Amino acid sequence: MKIGLQTWGSHGDIRPFVALAEGLQQAGHDVTLLLTCVDSGAYEGMVSPSGVRTRVIASPVISLAEAERIGEAAIGMRNPLTQMTMLIESAFLPAEEPMFAAARELAAESDLLVGHYFMYPLQVAAAHAGKPYVSVLLSHLAIPSTYSHPAGLPFGHGFLWWLSRWALQKAAGRYPNRLRARLGMPPVKDFVNEVWLSDRLTLVAVSPQLCERQPDWAESIQVCGFLDMPNMQMEGRLTDEVEAFLAAGEAPVYMGFGSWTPRDILYQTDTLRLFTEAARLAGCRAIIQSANAAACGFQSDGRVLYVAASPHHLIFPRCAAVVHHGGAGTTQSATLAGKPSVVVAHINEQEHWGRELRRIGIAGKPLHRRSVTARQLAARLRAITPAMRSTAPQVAQAMVRENGVATAVRLIDALPRS
């Protein structure tokens, strides 16, 4: 088949689609991948080893300064719908028109479309062209069920989901409906079930170790597993400095907030102070991710090493624990490395990942970026129990046996061609 994929977001939203595109191409399909990176133009020169045609659309969407502003605003918002609306308005809509134009071209030339669940322009384009559409969820947070709800309450899930779907339609339904109206299509009335989910196939790209399939999920919703892949060339290697630090003492704690790591000197300094003081109070060695620690007045020593970045697949397995923001990709990379986590969530979805890690016994209660202190973070590090340290490798061993890309390819291949 000619298969077109489209995604939008940060590295954690793009990497799984690169992995799936490579898997589909290696399985004999003719694959085109469209990607839009919110805060980086780094993918412009990416070359596929298997021949995937990759096009970068409107990247970066926003400047680093604007990304900083949006991130800071999101941290202060307690309402997840307000967070989501702000992210759409600030970081998605500026690229909507070129993404929609590219999506319509992709739909015209493809037999099957596969999209990030946020990618409503592709969903609209596929429906207008009469082409089958597969949605990819990078979190199971968005799947309605009478057995669970993101709020974590032990009761009332059916009513809470009815209310949540109504609220999501009211908050976000206007975005795809504007595009549908332009093409003379009727509006969607249920944003969750008609946009985020596909009644043909919805792939939940989450490890079964973290995602419990609920009894009332439709058969079209399938947990394929983490869409993982070997380290990408653009992710780099461990530097000699990192290797020397790892060899010089006990395994350190890795601390970083991924794409949520601030670059603004004021906010970056605040984050570095939080991490550095927490490591000192916890009595542990630490590798701390920061765009420019020196400019913030921090220098590495025998106890703390400051790095601009390190590939998660290479550094996490060599650390004692991982302090992170609770992004979907980082959460699963830390889990795959067999290490306990300490989650400092910035937005609602990240709190969900923190609760899931706690549920399976490899993390404590998640902290919140807007209120966390160094003492609280140090206390979480000291509270990592022997049970967490023994459970984490067991979960990792089960994840190693999974192959999310192969499972996703098999599920796509099994779709009826008509």
C-alpha cells in the first residue's frame, strides 16, 4: 500500500511516527511521513535508512522564546481543557493551513492515512477523500471507559466521561469543524470518538505494562505497545565527559524535563537550582540536563554533571533513577531502562503518567512543577524503595519482549483493503 503518516508536536510526538514509518517501509509498503516540529528545525536534514519519504512542514512552528512563554503559562493552568486550548491556539493553529494543504495532498496520493490523534487536518482530509484512517494515541488517557477516568476517582466514570466528551467537543470541536465546513462536510458532534479515535483502527502506542485494556473498549482500539526504535543519529551519543563521570563513582540520578526544559536564563536557573539542591539534599550524584548551565552560573564537579542533552536510550540504563516531567516517550524510555522514576508534572497528561508509574510500583506520588521544592524532590528520591528498584527491572524485561512497531504493522496489514 501507499501509506501516508502525519504528526505534529515535540520530539516525543515525532519519534514514534519515525519508528512506525520505518517499520511499514521495511514491511514492503510505500511510505510518506509528514512531520511538523513545534520548537525545532532539526528534522529538516533527516534521512531514512529504509527509504521513507519524509517532508518537514512549517517547522519550527514557534520560536524558542514563544515556546518558553507557552510552557510557563501551561504550568500555571489547573484546567486541562484550558491547557489544551492554549496549546492548540498557540502552537498548532499557526501551522494549521500548511499542514492541512499537505494532508490533502497526502490523502490524494495514499491508500491509507495514519495520523497523530491531534492531527485533525489529516483526519478531515482522509474523510473527504474517502480514504481509510488510522489514529495513533501516544497516551491512553483519552479513551472513554466506564471502568476508569483521568480524574482518578473510584466511581462515576460513565458520567464523568459523558461530561468530559461534552466539554471537549465544546472546547475543541470548532477546530476540525471549520475545516470540514470549507469542504462542505457535516460537522463532527463528538470530538473524542469522531476525531481522536478511529472506528477503523486506533493504535494505542503504549506498553501493555503501563496500559490496562478496559473491557468496554471497542475492538477497533488496539494496544500495540511503545513505538520504539534504535537511537536516531540526531540524538547523538554519550560524550567522553559523560562516560568519565559515569565511571567515576556510583550510578547517578538523571534529572531533566525534556522539551519542557526552560531555555530562558531566569527560568533555567530556577530549574537548575531545584535539581542541584535536591541532589545535594538527597546525597546522590546527578546528571542534570540544561541548555546552558554555565550561563546560569553552574559548573560541573565530581558530584554533579550538567549536560545539554543525552540520548535517553543510552543514559537511562546507566543511572540509578530518573527525574522527569512525565512525557509519554520519556516515561516509557525510563521504564524500558528498568529504573524507578520521580515525576514532576507540568500539565495534566503528565500527571496521568506519574499516576500510572505509581500504580505499577516504580514511582511515588507525582510532584507538580508549579509547587515543587528542592526538599520535596529530595524526599521523593530518598523514598525510592528497594521494592521499586526490584520491580522496575521486571517491568523492563516484560517491555523488552514487546515489539510495538511490529505489532502496529501487523494490525495495519490486517485491515480490510476495501
